[in-house]
Amino acid sequence: AASGSNVITAGNLDIVVEYTLDGTTWKDLDGATDLFQKGLWEPGHTEVVALRIKNNGSLALKYAANMNIVSETTGKTKDGADIVLSDILTVDSIIMDTGAMGDVLLGVAFDDESTLQYTNTASFKNANVLGADEMLLPGTSKYLIVKVDMAESVGNEANHNGTDIPTINFGINVLATQFTYESDSFGNQYDKDAQYSGALNKNGNVYSLTGDATLTDEPLMQDISATEPYTLNGNGATVTGVVSSVESFQWENNGTIPVMSTIFSSKEGAKVTVNDITFTGTMSSVMAGNYVNSSSNWFNTEFNNVNIIDAEVVSFSANVSPALSVYGNLTMNGCTITGTKLSALDTNPMWPAYDVVAVNYSNTVLNDCKIGSFHMWNQAKVTVGTGTEIDTIIIRGNMNTSKYGLTVVEGAVVESIDLTAIADSSRVNITIEDGATVHKFVDGENTYDTLDAWKAAQ
């Protein structure tokens, strides 16, 4: 017996998003720059944009939409107070079916502000304009109506001085992935864990992540040969590193970076700013600055709310295995780096894992951060600022000049400073300011209450 001809056909995802500013004329949303541009914003000013989201593919999909702030300029009142528009503007939204009733409500949205009852309200800064994922079957479409409003109650706190003008540079992002609708031999739940794929958008020198992302073959940010500053806004996204083999991490003879490193650096001291992003999973390292020996002072990086949580790292050199490697100058504000361990992929580990390693000639400043283990090399400078908590600081080698060393300032807390690997105590530059807390100093099996007690025992 023989069967007849059988055909396996792949399904596809294809989402089309259009927008209208008047309820009549529709345009492609991709690249649009005229949203919410009908006039200068003042108390009581309201603008509406409607999206028409259509599933043009053959598979059921789920989608989400959000406001993506690319950059924001803080203004000033005549009294010198800050004006942050994202704290003042509100976003209302409603989702509805297309068709006769949807067309009627669409007209209401542009004709009568008070009639349409929006179902989701959020501040501009935190606006997920849907509030929940929505499903679309193939060939169907939905309206998403978005209203941005500056309340009439806003007073002089939004009246700028004529010079320091507040602005927001933003976009609306619509993301889609497969939905639990089609079935296989075991039900329709095989794609229940499908995630939105985060896109990295570029606008001038500002990059923005539109959602969570998984690294597979390429770094999130290559070593950019730019001489101007650039910014990455993570918008709260989580980036997960995934690898297939340890070999993909090894340093090549010419010192190139392994493919899975996430590198934030630019040329000739141009500042790099990274905001609101979390890294996790298996990775080689997140690098603030690239590896160029003493010339690493060229790199100037600022991390704001950059977190590396429970990373599983693979040795990428003959030295250490950190979640974060610091080259050049790095300021960290409100960052958390904890839980780093060696990955099971690293079958021949060369060194233990650390949360942070600051290499020779680097300068690291930490403010309001939480760090598990911080490893300092010989010619590194580290300032543990107010509000920072560190479990262990490990110092290796000697600090040859006063240019390098460790300073723990008032309001900072360090559980222990490990001095076991110090070769010459007279060449160690450590300052513990009044009001700073260091619970103990460790040298091998010996523990000391103060730095002076450790020095006296040498």
C-alpha cells in the first residue's frame, strides 16, 4: 500500500500597521514622524492617533504596543525647576474590532473627546498602550486608538523659561509573535512561550530596544568607530545571551572580542550612555570599553540602571571570567550586578567567576549600586560611592602610584576587602572615609577589623 502525495506547508507571520491622524487617511506606521505634531503643547491640549493592525500572515499571532522614549530633554521654569514632559503627559488607549461599529467609534475618537470611553490609562513614561497582549487571527484586523493629553490642571510647572525647552523624542512600537491557536499532535500549547523579539532601532546617535532580546550570533552593540557620543536606551528590556559552544568565546591571536561579548565603546573619548537594561543568561562579558591596554582611558561610559543578574559566564581570556569588564572610565548609577557563576559550557575554566572586573588603567565610580564581587587589577581606580553595597572587593597586585587605588566614601558599605593577593602592602592605596563601612579585611585565613591592623601584621 502507498499513500498519495502529502504536502507540508510552513506558516508565516506578517503584521501590517497603519495609522491615521483624522480617522480617514491611512499611512504606513513604519518610519512615521508626524504623530502628535498638530501644535505646541499646553494645558488642555489633546491629540489622537489611531492604528489599524492587520494580520496578513497565515498564522494566528499576538501583539503588543508601547510608547518608546528615545530621548528626552528636561526643560526649566523661570524659577529654575525641572520640567519633564513624560511625567506630565498621560496616554489613554482602547482596542476594538474593525467593521461598522469600529468605524463609528473611530469617528467619535476624532470628533468628540469626551464621548469615547478609553479602557487603559498610563503616564507617558510608563505607557504600555494596550495594557495586555491581543490576539489576531489570519485576515483579521483591530483598531488601537491612542490619546495623549496634557491635563488642564497642569500649571506653571510646565511653563518653560523660553530657553530651556522640554521635548520628547519617541516612537510607537508594535511587536508580534505566534499565538496558541493552531494545533499539533499534542494540542495548541507548543508556542505558549513564544516571546516578542526586541528590535534595535537607531535614530541619529541614539539606539533603542523595543523589547526583550536574545543574543545568538552577534553582539548587541559592536565596537562603533564613532567619534561622537551615542546612547542605548534599553527601555526596561532584558537581554539574554545564548551560545552553542565554548569555542565561540575564545580570544583570537589578534585580540579580537569574542562574538558573544556585548561591547559599549567609542573612539577618542566620545561618551557612551546605557540606560535601563538587564542582562542575564550565558555570556562572555558585558564590556564597558574595548581592550586596548593603557589607551583604554579613551573610553568614557555611563551606566544608568544597567543590571546583570545571575549571568553564567564563560572564560574569555587567560585571566578572569567577569559579568562586567571595565576598560577606561565608567560611572555606574543605580546598577545591580549579582549572582554571576561559571557556565556549564565552560568545561575547562581558567579562573573563577566575578561580577565585575576593573582592569589596569581603568577608573570606576559606583553610586547607589549593589555588587556581589568586585575584582580590582593593579592599576585600577575604584570609588565606592554613597549608597553602594558590595559583598567583596578583591585587590590583586600592587598600586604603583597614587593615581590608582580604592576609595570607599561616606554612606557606602563593603562587607569585606580581600588583600590576599597583595605583594607589597606599602604600595597599596586604600582610603576609607569617615562614615564609610568596611566590616573586615581578609588576608588568606586571617581577618582584620581595620586596614591599619592588616598593615601592622605585614
